Amino acid sequence: MMRVLAISGSLRHDSYNTALLHAAAEVAPEGLELVIFDGLREIPPYDQNGDAAGAPPAVLHLRRAIEDADALLFATPEYNGSVPGVLKNAVDWASRPRATTVMQNKPAAVIGASTGMFGAVWAQQDLKRILGLTGNRVLDLELSVGRAQETFVDGVLADHELRVQLREVLEALEDAVRKREAVAAARLAGGLGPERLRRPAPSAAAESGGRSSGDRNGRQGRPGGGVDVGPGLLKAALDRAPLTHEDLELAHVLVASRPASAIMRAPWSRTAAISARRSSM
Ligand SMILES: Cc1cc2nc3c(=O)[nH]c(=O)nc-3n(C[C@H](O)[C@H](O)[C@H](O)COP(=O)(O)O)c2cc1C
């Protein structure tokens, strides 16, 4: 099961952005679990001294939730043309310590709702820029719900088109996670190209001269070809480096994914716009 941590930038009880995340949970594809983070209010103002001494429990809770997730989905309101302070504050905490930040290479998508006409587009832009700086792999897409007070009925997103677009955002995140995992697995398998990954693997016993299965790095030969890697090794590889252009080429071969153009064909509506170009990841 793939896990997406959803973070709303609003503390408001009847927040449209939180409602947008609940709608996302309802339309999530099978095999994708959307977990809505509920600890934003408890996170104290960022304090570098406090961080050095050991982060407060609420921050550890946030960092752990991010670490446990395969990807992040942010829904941000727009306050005075930018990201609400509480959300920026949480991202600042999550970005530290810089060398080991849980944000590093984590795929992230940003959506937003506001009562203004434009659906928090400036806040989304700013948040994407910030997440790029914190090391996230930010998907180049946008879903903007303007005039949210007219779009949500009793806190429920009824607009069918928007629900379709929300699902497409989740599918894009799913796609990004799969590609990163495939590439990380390939890297762990010794920088193997697609040819080697498809080739039937020799039996583990034959490879090891009959002594044991798996090599000294814990990699296991998989009957029928390829190499299985444990989740620990996979995570280490995921955290290690950004994907290069060559990695993405390889990912396309390894993962049977929807073409990027599918999401670019998503229709426009008065209240929402979605566009997705493959991010450079
Ligand atoms: C301090 C503050 C600043 C705001 N600035 C903007 C803004 O720049 N653009 C905008 O479209 N809406 C702005 N709004 C209105 C918000 O879009 C609206 O309150 C929205 O419902 C907040 O999101 P939420 O429903 O998730 O809490 C602002 C609201 C507040 C409280």
C-alpha cells in the first residue's frame, strides 16, 4: 500500500483546504492510502536553538509522519498572497537537520483553495518553490479551487470535474513514487540497465557457489529475472540522490505508467485549472 501524507495549511475548523484533502481521500486510487496530518496546530514556532537541543515532540511527530510516507500532498490557502505562516513554519521544522531532512527527494504535490477568484495560485507557487529548496521532488502541476465558498456544499466537494482532477493529482504522485522506487531498485541492483533487469537471474545458489542466497549487500536473486531489494536498502537509495534524466528514461521502461499527456488533457473549468508537465524530478 502506497502512503501519501496530506497536509492542510489551514487550522480553521471548516477549512476548504482540509475538505479538499478529505475529497482526495475519497477519490484515491486503489492501493493508495491518504493519511491526513492532524498535528499542525501543536507545532511551535521554529527555533533553531530548540532544534539543536532536540526537537519538540510535535515536530518529531511531523518528521516521523513524513518519513513514513511515500509522498506528500499539500493543500494550501493563500494568506496575503502567499503560504500561511503555520504551514511555512512546519516545512521549516521538517527541513532540518539539513543533512538528514525527511523531505529529501520525497515527491510532493501542491493544491489549494481560496475564497478569492484564483484559488490560492500564488500560495501554491510559493510553496512549490519552498519545497524545491527543502529537497522535495515537486510535481509540476496545479489544482486551484477558486471561490471555494461556492464549490463546497456543507464541506463536501460535489464538483465531478474537480474530483476527477484530484484523482489525477494522486495518480501523478503514485507515478512519481513508482518511478523513483524502480530506479532506486535498479541502482541497488548494481546500476543495471533494463536489459539486465529483464534477463532471467541465475539461481541464488549458483551465483553464490551454493553457499547462501543473496549477496553481501542483502540483494536477492529473483526467480524469473531481476533483483529484489529489501525496504531498508530501497529507502537508502531513494534518499541518496535526485533522479537524473537517464534515471527517468529507465523509469519509463521499468514502470508501466500512464503517459504524462493523459493528465495534460485534463479539462479546464471555471473554478479549477490543472496542468501537469513532467517535473524534472
Ligand atoms: C489573513 C488572511 C489573508 C488572506 N489572503 C488571501 C489572499 O491573499 N488571497 C485569497 O484568495 N484569499 C485570501 N484570504 C481568504 C482565504 O482564501 C479564505 O479565508 C479561505 O477560506 C482560507 O482557506 P481555508 O478555508 O482552508 O481556511 C485570506 C484570509 C485570511 C484569514
